[in-house]
Amino acid sequence: MEHRLHHFSTYLNENHVDVAFLNSPENVFYLSGFLTDPHERLLGLLVFPEADPIAVLPAMEQGQLRDAGWTYGIIGYEDHENPWELIQEQLPQHGIKDVQTAGIEKQVLSYGRSESLLGMFPGVNVVDVEDKLNEMRVIKDESEIAIIREAAELADYGVQVGIENLKEGISETEVIAAIEYELKKKGVTAMSFSTMALFGEKSGQPHGNPGDRKLKAGDFVLFDLGVVWKGYTSDITRTFVFKSVSKEQQVIYDKVKEAMDAALALSKPGTRIGDLDQTARNIIQEAGFGDKFPHRLGHGLGINVHEFPSMSHLNDDILQQGMTFTIEPGIYDPNIGGVRIEDDVLITENGCETLTKTPKTLRIVE
């Protein structure tokens, strides 16, 4: 974490930012190694151009922060204390007296907390430092890649459990329960998002809500799931058919697979991100399903399950080695059902690696 803090402090120095207050648990974890859910309590890092950083958190979590390797200052507070008052009292002890410019995470800091911050530094100029943090986080180092690879393996395992539990009459939520139970036994403490298992016509809803829909022959079965593992996430989608496949289902599946393969073929350093989305979208549009692909091609993947870069046709950024993201084209028909295929992708020196390994050829589950 030292090199990340140094990199960020250098950025603050070069941009004449006197202090940055980072409030999101994800960015706190990225710079400190400490992962926690503060609920309604204040959690933050105060990062300076030259002085050592300071962590602000509930006093009861100070030991966990130290266990995570934090060797810098801590402002710990009890529930009956006002952390902003403690920050204001202790900053001079750390040599922080004249703050002209403060950096914040514009999309994260609440209005109430921004008022408290401004109250500490009347007349301060506020700038957004979130873009810099996103820029840092978008390129994963080897330790991050190793963890995301493990998270992807667990996602593959979750899909396999789902397949093994398919039988006529089982409900979507029953299959989800089996998946999450087996992943818990593997040590997974949280899912990246609410696990999705959608049967039949419900698979035609890109973000459908699983329920008591029972599985029957001829249904599409769509699994979308991921895990949180050592602070990083995974995200996989696979679509199967149960017992039999119709001609219409095969056509839809083949077209999504073709779009997926085309996007993966373009995934290498130097490619414009938007070209991946546009290439996949063109294939689906030319097949007459353009209005049935309503979302972007994918999203960045890391500490958050949705982070930079956005895999949209409007994104002019260039793929770089170390980026991790999803590719997930889909076609959704409310009558027949839908198909989405999603992989976690790592940009390598000369191309890409799919971290999720579950085969993508259409499988009929008997």
C-alpha cells in the first residue's frame, strides 16, 4: 500500500491540494489494506502532499486497522463523540494548519459530510480527486490480479453448483440457496451482488428478480453471480437450456456467442474501448436483435463489481495491460427468454485472458 499512498500524495503535491478526504470504503481499502463496512459511522482517510496520512474510524475498529498493516496516525472515536470535532482538534498536532484546497470524492461524499468538511476549513477550495483514484485503480498489479483470478475460479464453481442442482420443478431461489451455501463452505463471506438464477421467460429480463418460478423442460436457465474474495470481486453469466432446445433459442444463443467472441478478439492493448461494444452491437443489430440488447457491453471489475472503465461504445479510452473488466453481450426476448454470456477479462501484454473458464458452447442440461 505504501507505493499507492506515495503515488497519490505526489499527485496532491503536483496539483496543489493541501488535503484529500477519502470516504468510500473501497478507496480506504485500496490505500490502507483495511476493508470494513462502517454502516452509518464515519470512515475516512486524510491524505496530505507531504505529511503522513491519518485514518478516521470508530475506535472499536482500530485494532483491525493495525492488523491490516496501517502504521500511520489514527483518529478513533466512540459512538458518543463527534469525529469531525476530533479531526479539527488533532490536525494541528500533525502540522496541518493552513488548508486552501481540499480534495474529495465528488460522487461519494454526502451533502451532510461535505458541510462538516467545509465547516472545518471555511473558504476552502474543493476539487474532485476521484478521477485520479479511478485512474490508479483501473490498472491492477500482480497481487490484485492473483486475487481476482481466485474470485473468478469461485464464480465458475458457483455456476457448476447451479448446474448440478437443476431438476424439473426446482425453483429459482432454491437453486440460488444451493449455490450460495456451497460457496460459503469454500470460505466466501459475501456475494458481489444478489445472485441471479432465472428460468424460461424470466431470463428475458436483463436484471430479473428470482422467485418461485419452477424449472421445466425447454427453459433457458440464466445464472449471473460473483463473489467478494479478499476485497475483490468476480462476475460471471452463463446461459443453458434444460432438457431440450428450440431453433429460436439456438439462433439467439449463437448470435450472442458470436458477439462475445468478436469482442474478445479485439481485447488487447491499444484498442479503443468503445470499439469492443460497437463490434458486438453491430453483430447483434445486423441479425435483427438490436432492440433486444439494451445495455453496454460490460464494466470494469476490481474492488467494486462495477468500476472503471465503462465498456460503452462512447468510451474513447484505450485498453492497457492490467485492466480487468467484463464482456457480457445479451439478447432478451420477453416471450422466448434471454441469453447473456459474461466473462471476466484481463488485458495481457499482447492480448487478453478470460479469467472465468466455464465453457461458452450452448449446453443442454439433462
